[in-house]
Amino acid sequence: MKILLSALAEKLGLEYTGDDIEITGVNTLEKAGNDQISFLVNPKYADLMESTRAGCVLTSGPHADKTKRALISSNVYMDLAKIVEMFAEPQGCLTGISDMAFVHPEAVVPDSVTVYPFVFIGANATIGEGTVLFPGVYIGEKTSIGSNCLFYPNAVVMGGLSIGDNAILQPGAVIGGDGYGYAQTPMGHQKIPQIGNVAIGDNVEIGSNTAIDRAALDTTKIGNGTKIDNLVQIGHNVEVGEHCLIIGQVGIGGSTKVGNGVVLAGQVGVADNAEIGDGAMIGAQSGIAGNVEPGSKLAGSPAMPAGTFLRASSVCLPKLPDLFKRVKKLEKELAAVKLAAENGDNDA
């Protein structure tokens, strides 16, 4: 793709400085060429503006005079996403339904759907207009998939589930596998059949090798606009609200309720039956054992207010070795005083 800087600015509704040039791609400040656009999101990299060869830099107003051409934005990260989307080449090269796919005669698959080789679509499944299913995708019986979805290779959607419009399943995502439910018996662990389902809203993205378990009896829910990273485990009967961000290696125990706009950073662990209020932000590797109030900012394991955790970890923790030495020294001094006192009593 090639586009004039002036046309790019018009598409985004932004102003630009300097003369007009043709833009052919996007790259970092360090690696961009003179026909590419780069970006400055974090001010700590502002020094690179002096040396970059980029033809233009997308930046906020205060930094616009540091480059020969600038595209000025009040939300650089948002406009960067729009620019990258313009230049990104979509995956895939086929259209239509491959003869090497299995589509059950009772499935509903419109002509606008793309079905790659080795896709399986079960009985009474319905696929929305414009959806693309890459090789190895499995769609179970009686499952409903919305319009304009994109399911990458080996994504699995088991039977009886529903996924809304514009959903993205990255490679290897598994939706609707059995929840982890067992009864303890004298004979061992008795599996409890998981006969509920999963309902996923519109505009949801689910990362590679993430697993979202079907409910035991009811519904595991993921709200509209929620984005889930790779290697996330969401247990049975969990309810996740709208526009949440769930980062890699998070584990959410069964029957937990997560509100709207919640952020769970990498490796957060949430116990069963917890409730996390709207707008809560949980720091990386935190452990959540109970309920979290709306708007809370927590960190640590067990989780505590983020400010308390930062003071404890950055201020107190580095002093522990020295504190340990001082305590040991005081113990020796106290023992010596005690021994002297005892000897004094004996002399008397």
C-alpha cells in the first residue's frame, strides 16, 4: 500500500507539518526508512526523534517540532492502531468453501463465508456472513457463530455454544471444553458431566492456546469488547463483563464474576467464587482469594492495595537482609546481657 501523507492525515482527521510525501509503511523510530511513518508514544524515546530516518513521525503536539514532518495526534496509540491496520496484509489466500472441509448438510453456512481445507462444521451449526474459518477449525453441533468472525488455525468451538459478531479466535484457542468438575468418592475422582454452555459477545478477541470452559449447568459468559490474551484459563460458570483486558497466563476459578472494564495483568490468579467489581485493576502475579471492590487497584499475593505493595516490595523488602543481621546482632547482645545478669545473681 502507498498513500500520500496528506491523504493519510485526511483519513484520520489529523493535521501534519512539513511537505507532502508518499508513505509506504510503518516502522520504529530506529528502523523506519524515509518513505515510512514512525511514532512516538512514550516521551522517554523522544531523543530518537533527532536521529530517525522516518519520513514522518506520528506524535503529540509538544514533540512535532523535533522532526521534519509530523502527523499530530491527541491519542497517538489509537491513531497508530488505525495506521497499522491500513498497512497490515490480511492472513489467508482463499475464498469460498473448500471441498476438503466437512460441512454437515444441516449446518447453515452462507456463500460469503470462507471455509479452508480440514475445517469441521457440525450438524445445525450456523455461521454468520463474512466469517473466515482457517484450516483445522472445529465448530461443534448446534453452535452459533456471528458475522465477520475470524477463526485462525486449530481454533476449537465445541457444540451448543454461541459467539457474537466480529470475534477473533487466535490459533489453538479452545472454547467450551469441559469444566474442571469432580466429586470425591471412596473409589476416586468421579467426573461431573459439564452440560452447560458458553456465550461470547461481540467484538471479543481470544488469544492462542486460551481455554474457556463450558459451564457445569448454566453459562460461562464473556462480555462484548473483552480482549483475552494467550494462555489464559477461564473456568466453568465464570462471568466476565464488557471491555475487560485479561493478560497472558491469568487463571480464573469457577463461578467467579468479573465486572466491566476490569484489567487482570499477567499471571493473576483468581480463586473460585470471587467477585471483582467494575473498573478494578489487578497487578501482575497477584493472588485474589476473595471479593474486590469496584475501582480497586491491587497488587501482590495475597493482593493488597497497589501503593502498599509497592512500598513493601520496593522500600521494605530490599532492607530485609540488613534488618536480619541487625536482629541477629541484637539477639546476641540480649543473650549476653541475660547471661551477665544471671552470673551476677549467682555471685550474690
